[in-house]
Amino acid sequence: MKGLLLGLAATLALPTAAQAATFMNGDFETGSNPGSYFLRLGTDSTALTGWTITSGNVELKGGYWEAGSGGRSIDLNGSMMGAIAQTFDTVAGMTYNVDFLMAGNPEGGPAVKTMEVAATGNDGQIFSFDNTGFSKADMGWTNYTYSFTALSDVTTLSFASLTESPWTGPALDNVRVTALSALPVPEPTTWALMMGGFALIGSTMRRRRSIVQFS
């Protein structure tokens, strides 16, 4: 009986929400310093803390152009199309928002830069930015959001250029990951059954005490 009570109490005590997943260096401020220019990073690079360059190469921009947040940002095209990814802790079944700033390298075509954002087990989504009229001093950084549902306790989030142009690709900065949905909460019928169970247990315990006292 005591075990049943403890089990029901533990069920009621389940958290209704979880904190955002552990995620690091979304604004690319940690790692090797590109200074006032940029660093070109290939798939063997460890210069970008928390991130892996998974294909091609990318450029970590310093003072070369206006960053969206802080002093650094990423051009997903170095001398070719590139991609970056980060693996981090998640809660299976929980929905997450990935907010990020996007712009485009204004120094060459095409005017519309595109990239794909994807998370493990979820469909990727293509995002575009038209850098017409923008410059290195005014990049036009714009916030976009990608949502995914975690399928396990770890998820890999990736950003990949789809712009077939060397040197001038989509620009990325200020990536933020936020948990949205709460952990499952019992349905009303489940709550009713649980409360009925508590009432029945309480009644049974009172009846047993009465029998003991009478005898």
C-alpha cells in the first residue's frame, strides 16, 4: 500500500516543463579569433568551439563585415559551399525552436542566398535571403525560426549552404535553441482515476484502522 502511494505521488510530482537544451557558442564568439578579417575553416578545423565543419569550408568573419550579434559571424561559403553542425542534449518528444540571424555575403552573386537547416530525424527547411541593397556595413540581418521535435536524448543541428557560388554565400549568426513543449501531462481522465485511487486508498486505510481499534 505504501509503495502504491509513493508511486502515485511520484507521478504527480513529474515536472511539467524542461529547460532549454544545452547548446553552446551560437553567436560564434568562442574559438579562434578572426581579428578584423576572417578565417577559412575546413572539415579538419577545431577553431569553432562546439561546432564541426561537416562539408566544404566556411569562413568565420571578424571585423570584415557587420556581425548580427557580437563581433563574429559565419559565411557558409568559403571557397566552396560549406556546412556546420552541432550535437547537443535534448529530451525525446520535446519540441524546440531554433532562432537564428541570416544575411548574405553582399560582395557577389547570386543576390538570393539559400541554406538548409535540419535536425536529426526531422525534415530540413530551406531559408533564403535577398542581399540586394545591403553592404558589409549594413548586412540586413533577419531573424528566422526552424522548429523540430527531438527523437532521442541527443540531436544534431546543421546549417548547410545551398548557394552554388564560391566566396559569397549565406551568412549566419546568433543561433539560439529553446525548448517549447512541456513534458506529457496526464489527461483529465487520468487525473480523475489517480484522485479516485487516492480516495480509495485513504478509505481503505481508515477502515483498517477502525477494525484494529474495534478488535
